Amino acid sequence: MKIIKGRLIQAPKLGEILAYPNGGILLDEDGAILKVYETVPREAPCEVVDYGDRLIMQSFADMHLHGPQYPMLGMGMDLPLIEWLKTYAFKTESRFSDPEYARGVYRKLAHKLIANGTTRIAMFGSLHVDATLILMEELEKAGLTGYVGKVNMDRNNEPYLTETTEESERETLRWLDGCGRFRYIRPILTPRFTPSCTNGLMAFLGKLSAERRLPVQSHLSENENEMAWVHELHPDTTHYYQSYQKYGLWKKRALMAHCVHSDETERKAMKDAGVYLVHCADSNVNLASGVCPVRTFLNEGVNVVLGSDIAGGALLPMSQNIQETIKISKIHSIATKGKDAFLSVNEAYYLATTAAALYFEGGAGFEEGKKLHAIVVDDGSFCPATRPLSLQERFERAIYMMGESNIVAVYSEGRKVL
Ligand code: GUN
Ligand code: FE
């Protein structure tokens, strides 16, 4: 047992920050939380790891990113989605047919995620099974927790990055066979998006998801041209989501990235099915996809989490994606003349932490019985303010200003990984 002690900050509920200036967390041998102290007792019952004046906060979750797009971070921001995929993304992903190349990139990515305080992920690999297993291995070694998917894509692709239906099915099974050795990184079925997958492949994946109780992630209603294309491919549907629903891929805990243009009917279908919106604020603007009305989703009871969408998004640190989420919500609020209230720092932080932790059956804030996911932030290098700051103020400043150098320790699933 040990206690970690410091300025404790947690977001157990949407909009609510609990801040304990002399707080601490009692952990068992496996890093599970036994008790949260508002004030650590003077006579502690065990070893105390004292982080002094530093902030102990919940670590972040990135619930949508593309591992094999990491090498093109910050490139190609001048094109809309479909053209961007063909000009940049598919070419970059095709390099991951080379396992050695994949190893180098994925090792770097895994360490950058931890260094920036991201401990939970839901990530797309590429269609390559060997590279995707390497990605899972590198994430697990670096200390991350979560889901990774081998991407399925058997139509409307470029010749250098595609698979036949038969290959896609066979390779998915081979990939799943290889996943048994991982403890913290688990498989998630990943049809790239409806235009990339034949009906036969979608039906195969839907059946597999049901048989093996595997979760699903994909893209939904990101871009208006994409949506028109889905309608051409599935003329029997009125809404994009129905192209997943037809094949058993619209189900509880499915992660759908973007949903920028999902209307009331589609949002209700999300709520009714227990499908999650993964909001990717930076990507939605970079690719000029549109502004997602996150407040409306929240008001209507849809579960919302955040994603960087690397490399449609160009920001790996989730602290920066939180800022982007807030700013885009303010633009939306301004454009709707205040009809939709913008997201507060507290709310956006909750979406990047507890909302995703609950998806993985983790805790709401630092919850007893759950494994610790936390970062320790040293804000001592920020310019001193003109007066003493409250812990809430220090928290807000940390979200806007923290960089890798400020994150001095990271705990993931109870283990100290930095
Ligand atoms: N839709 C299908 N593939 C992709 C991708 O790689 N990135 C984004 N943002 N949208 C997609
Ligand atoms: Fe994406």
C-alpha cells in the first residue's frame, strides 16, 4: 500500500471539478484505489509519495486516432476529406506493409502519448495485420490501455492500399488469433467507413462482433460529400447510420467518430442504441468538415468522448484537444447566438477523462476500487500570477498551458508508466 499526495483534482461529473489542496489517494499493491483523502492524515498508515505542490489530475483518453497517420501529422490540411484520404492518408498508411517501419513509428507514437498524459486509447491501425499487432505491442509496452483495430477496407480504395473481401475476412481472423497475448490492449472491429467496405464485408464484421462480443469503431456523418456517397451506395437508407445498422454494426458501445452532420433522427438512434459520439474538434475544422453541435448531443443524452483524430487532427496532446473542443464550441455558440451554450473547461476535461473511463468501466473521477489513471503536473514553470491562485484556477491554467515538460509522472491502470 502507498499514498500519493498532492493537489488533487478530479472530474467525477460533467461540469463538476473537485479540488483538494491537501488530497491524496491510497493505493493497493496493484494500483487500485482504496481510498481518496480530501486531507491526507498526518499519521499516514503507509509509505507516502509526496508530490508536494504539484497537481495530481486524471489522465486523458484519446478515443479516436489513426496510428499509421502519425508520420503525416500537420500535413495536407488544405483538402476536404475524400481528396485528403486519396492524396495523403492512404499513401502514408501503405508504408505500414513494412513491419520494421511500423515498429519505429509506433514506438515513437506510444511514448509520445504517455509523455502527454494519454493513458487510454481507441485507435485505428492500418489494414496490415503484422503492423497492427506491432502497434498493439508497442502501446502495451509503453503502458497504454484500450482498443486497437485492424482496419477493414475492400472497395473504393487505391490499388496500393486495399484488400479483397476474402483477404479482409481471413486477415481479420488471423489478427484476432494474434491478440490473445495482450493484456491491456484489446481488439476492436474497425470497418474504415461505409464507402470503404462492401456489404458482404460489413455483414461478416457484424456477425463476428456478435459471435465474439467484440466492440466496433468507425466514422459517421463527417462530411457532406461523404454522406451523399453513402446514400448512393445504400439507396435504401435515409441516414448514414442505417448502413451500419443493416449489418449489426450499430450497437451498444460502438464508437462513431465525428457525427458533424448527424440530424435529430441519427442522434436519437445513437442514444437509443448506446452508440458513442467521438468528438474530434481539431480534425473537423482542419478538413473543413463542419462544426459538431456537441451541446445538442449532450442535451439529448448521447454519450460523448473526445478524439484527436490524428492526422486529420494535428494535435496529439489531449490538453490541446480540450482547448480546441472549447474554442469550437464557443464559435458554435456565437454562430447560434447563444442557443447552444459553449463547453466549459470543466466539461471538456470531463469528456476527455471520466466520460472515456466509464466507457472502459473505469471510475468517475478517482473512484474507490478502480485502477489509478493519473498525471502529475508541475506548473511551477508557468509565469507566476499576480496573486495566489485557487486550485480550480491552477487546473484551468494547466489545461491551457501544460506541455510534455510539465507532466512529471503518469499512472496507467495502476502502474507508474512515467
Ligand atoms: N473517414 C475514413 N477514413 C478516414 C480517416 O482516415 N480520417 C478521417 N478523418 N475520416 C475518415
Ligand atoms: Fe478518423
